[in-house]
Amino acid sequence: MAFERELFFKDADAAARSGYVIRAVDVRKVYRMGDTETHALRGATVDIIRGEYLSIMGPSGSGKSTLFNMIGGLDKPTAGKVYIDQVDIAQLDPFELAWLRCRKVGYIFQSYNLIQVMSCIENVMLPMAFAGLDGEESREKALMILERVGLGGRALHKPAEMSGGQQQRVAIARALANTPDILLADEPTANLDLRTGEEIIKLFRTLCDELGVTVITATHDLKMLKTSDRIMWIEDGLISKITTPEEMELHIDEIH
Amino acid sequence: MKHDKIGTQVKLPMGRAVQIAVQGIRIRLGRSMVTVSGVVLGIAFLMSNVAGQLISDALSRERETRQIVTLMEALVRNEVGTAAGKTLAVTVHGDLERTERLFMERVAKMPFAAVRVSGANIDRGVSATPQNVAEGAYLLLVLGQQQNIPVDLETLISGMNHVGVLDAVANRTYAGQAPRAGVKRDLLFGKETQEQMERMREHAAQARFRTVWVAIISLLVTIISISNALLMSVTERIREIGTMKCLGALSAFIRRMFLIESAFIGFAGSLAGMVLGALIPLIIYGWIFGFGLMFGEISFVRFGVACLGCVVVGTLLAMIAAIYPANFAARMVPASALRSNV
Ligand SMILES: Nc1ncnc2c1ncn2[C@@H]1O[C@H](COP(=O)(O)OP(=O)(O)OP(=O)(O)O)[C@@H](O)[C@H]1O
Ligand SMILES: [Mg+2]
């Protein structure tokens, strides 16, 4: 046990030097429902470099969303550790955890999770309110972000009055509300048309290059994969390989 | 533990929580109204039952009071025969009971030639001193609840043209002495009225028990109705609570937000329910039995306490009913709250 801890400390030091923003170490997640057990993650280990654009590929049900929940501090792993900025997030108190979810990480959920009764701009202003920002300042900032994702004219619409792609963009805008260091996006372009999808990819790339935001996306979008720095392949709860887009293209060429 | 790179979430001030809670009510106004109406119904039920009890209780007390007054009046009539051409004397010592006051009003309407009064005011009465009030009178009424009156009975009845004294208090002393045997002195609250009073007291005790019992049963129904309404309104928002937690809301903030929201809903609902629940029995009883009969004996203090109690109970119940599911939702792991499908 003592030996293990020492190992972790050494690793943490190494991570600090090499600039890992998130490290998942042997993360396992078992969902129990009655008698059945689902092993959503079977020991995923991954180091995510600060400021990189990482895409996660994997078939449906392979554990992508589960991994997102773990590394974003939205769920507790059954076993294993998650470090954000070298801090074991299991050690955080509720205030620190809330701060992390509010300012450090921006989430784009697969099912958007917009608050249905609130207008688009109110949805974007919500995380700002939790960060202590309110009034005109937050309204202006929210409007600016909405314009950035091409929804400036629809700020007062409710999610139910919008198309899937528009809702997805509101979710993206909300994730950017508190200018997070890490952007966790679960299939952010799944419902977008080609052009809007490309714009969002470009936006992510810009955030990454200019603001140093670490972008992590689960995706099946070829364009998204090509734009990213690294591609992580996940299969049946295990990370099978990490490649660069060039390697992936070779891979696809091989198949054809 | 301190981490140089992980900050601590700010606690939002109370004003901000109130603002967000009010905004929440406004945004889902339709849904909030459904929850409010759940509270309205519960409290209207409680209030109408309690108010109905208080009113019917007051009605039966009023009816008995009037019976007693009629009995007293019959006693006077029995004593004087025809009132015409005769003088009545009334002397009052101490506080008048409601029955005595009503009785005095009735007596004043009888066709006496003159009415002499001391210690009170009667329509067309001639005021006199306690010593000479009975001069030339045919009948003397001694009213008021004072145990001892400062004039002795002989002085009182000297100068009467017919010695008849009706006293409201059984063991009253006159100038410190019990009335001497031989002086004719009947009691207004004679055997019959005394029995009636006794029955009245018994009825009042029964009515009080019935009121408490009805209040307890209605309270149970109200608790279920209100907690159901609030439980629904919170549990159907567990996903929303999960989303808020993912966006950085503290559990304490979510608890507080729901506490404020439910307090508003509870207060508005129970205020409306209280008015509704008080008005309905007032109008129905008043319409059937007449408002005069109803307001005669009603205890406004008890009625006010019931109104206030209903509002307090409704507000507290709503808060308690909301805090349990809100607390439960606030403590859920955000990822599982997001998946909740209530
Ligand atoms: N809350 C839960 N309770 C029970 N089982 C769950 C839960 N969440 C996920 N699972 C299971 O865990 C496995 C991985 O799910 P996950 O949502 O991570 O897949 P995914 O890779 O995101 O799939 P998709 O591409 O379809 O979104 C699935 O078999 C799923 O059924
Ligand atoms: Mg998924």
C-alpha cells in the first residue's frame, strides 16, 4: 500500500512536469441494477495533455459517456483514481467539487440536459449565476457566446421551440459560459448539419489553440477526428489504443 | 485540504437564492399554480372544517342563550302579570353576562309604565341611585355578577308598592349579609335556567372535543394533500437538479432554493385556502340560520387563531414536504440524477 502511494506521488510529479491536465488510473465502473451487473469501464488508464484536442472513438455502449462522467467529476468510479491538475478528485470537499464543475470543466451532454423551462439565454446564464456573476454583465456575456455559436437571434426561445441542432448549440454555449479549462463534449456534432458541424469543430480548435482549452470529445464525426491531436479508441470498457489522425487514416485506408 | 489549482465555490447570498426561487416559480407559473392549488385545497379543507365547527358551536350556544333569556322573561311576566301601569326597577352591580344584557333589552320592551335603573343604561329608563332605585316599583331586578352588593335588602325594598325581587346570582349577599328569610326573593337563574346553563356547559365541552377531533382528522388529510403536491413538484425536477449540480450548484443552495420556493407556494396557497375555507361555512351557515344568530356567540379570538394556524400549518407543511425530496435530490450523484426518469 505504502509502495503504491509512493508510486502515485512519483507519477503525480511526473505529470506536473509533463503537463497532464487529467489522469485516469485504472478506472472501473460497475452499474448494479438488481441482480445484473454492467461493467461499463474495466480499468481505463489515460493521461490527457494540457491544451490538447482529444477525440474518443468507440462503439455504442463501450463506455464513452461513463468515462466522461468519471473524468469530469460527475460520478464516482467503483475503483481507480481520477486526477485533475494532479489533485485526486475523490479527496475534494463539496465546495471544491462544485467549483470544479462550475469553472474548471465545461460539459456538453449527449442528451443536452438543457433546462426546459428556461430560455436559451437563461440556460447559458445559469452556470454564471452559480459562479457568482449576475445581472447585465452575465446577460451580455451569454449573448456574446450565443452569437458565437450562431444563435444570437434565438436567445429568448425555449429549448422545446428549437431543433435538435440548435439545442446542441445552446448546450455548447452553456459549457463555455465560465470559460472552462477543460471542455468535455459528448458527441457535440451528432445533430448538426455539415456546415454548422464544421463551424463548431473550428470553434473547438480555436479554443484549443488560442485559449489553451483542453478539448475532449466523444465522436463519430470523421472531420472531428481529423482535426483532433490524438484519437483514443475505447472498446468494451477498455482503452484499446491511442492514435494520431494520420495513423487513423492509414488504418481506414487499410480497411478499404 | 488546500489545493493551489482547485478553488472553492462561492456561496450565493440569500437574496440571490430568493431571486432564483421566485424566477423559478414565475417561469413555470402554470405548474406552480397546480402545486399552489394542492395547498389551497388542503388548507381550505382544514379551515372549512374548523370554521364550520366554530360556527355551529356558536350557533348552538346562541340558541341556548336565547332560550335562557326567554325563560327569564317568562319569570318576569309570571311575577307581574300585566306590565301596564306598573313600575320596574333594575339595579346592576358588577359585570353583566350576555344573557343578562339580552334580557335587559327584552325587559325594556315590555309595556311597563316606567323603568328605574341604577348602574346601567336602559332605553327610556330613569336613572336612580342604588338606594332609591326601587321606590314605587312593582318589581326589582338585581342584575350583574358581583357577589356582594353594598346596599342591604331592607333598604332596597323599602318604598316598593309590591315586594318582588328577582336576583341573577344565587348566593349574593346584601351589605355583607344573606337575605333574611321572609323577604320574597326569586332567582332569575332559577332551577330551570340553572339546569339549562349546566346543559350548555356540557354541550360546550362536547363541541370543543368535536372541534379538536375534526381539526386532527382534517389536518391528516391536509398533510397528505400538501406533501403529495410538493413531492410531485420536486421529484419531477430531479433531472433539473442534477443538471444544476453538474453546472456547479452546491447541495446547500439547491436545498435553500426549494425551501424558499416551497415557503412561497405554501404561504400563497394556505392564505388563499384559509380565505376560501373561512368564507364558505360563514356564507352557508349565515344564509341558513341568519347572520345575527351566527355572530352572537362566535369567538373571534378562536376564529382568528384558526385562520393564523391554518396559514402557519400550510406554510410549514409545504416546506417540510419539499425539503425531504429536495434534500434527497441535492445529495444524489449528479450523473445518476441526470438519468432519473421521474
Ligand atoms: N446509470 C446506468 N445504470 C446502468 N447501466 C448503465 C448506466 N449508465 C451506463 N450504463 C451501461 O454502461 C455501458 C456503457 O454506457 P455508456 O453510456 O458509457 O456508453 P457510450 O459509449 O456512451 O454509448 P453511446 O455511444 O451509445 O452513447 C452500457 O452498457 C450501459 O448500458
Ligand atoms: Mg454516450
